[in-house]
Amino acid sequence: ITSEAVDRVYKEYMGDAESPAQVRDGLLDAMGDLFFVIPALEVARYHRDAGNPVYFYEFQHRPSSADGVVPAFVKADHGAEIAFVFGKPFLAGDV
């Protein structure tokens, strides 16, 4: 990896971060891209190249159940969409 590449990646994710929260957010974005987005795009390309339709989405809705459990800067954790996909918001009572 060249120093130019490192500089470009740093600029993309850290920019002109001045606070610990901005550094945290940049690091979370970088790690999310590295561990989730890039592999997901790679798999999507394999499916596309095989002639299959591919749909890609990003779930960012913060569920009310996250209040008081996870920090306010967390919008939706990995797997947070499962309850919405399978209908938990429409169920009555505890499940």
C-alpha cells in the first residue's frame, strides 16, 4: 500500500476530524465498509455476473427498543432490520 493510498483513505474517513466523536464516527464508517459493505458488494457482483437480479439496501432506522440500550449515535445495528422484516412492530404484546 502506498502512502498516497493511506492518505486518501484517511482523508475519506477522518477528513478534518477535530473531536473524539468525529474520529469515532470515521473509524466506525471505515470498519463498517471493510467488514460489511465491501464483502456484500463483492457477493452482489458475483450474483449479478451469474445473471441474477441483485438488490442492495442500507437499513438505518433506529428501533425504539434501542433507546437506553445502545448509544445515541448508533442508528441501526447489524441485524436490527430482522424484527421489521418479519413483522415484530405489528405484533401485539410481548413476543
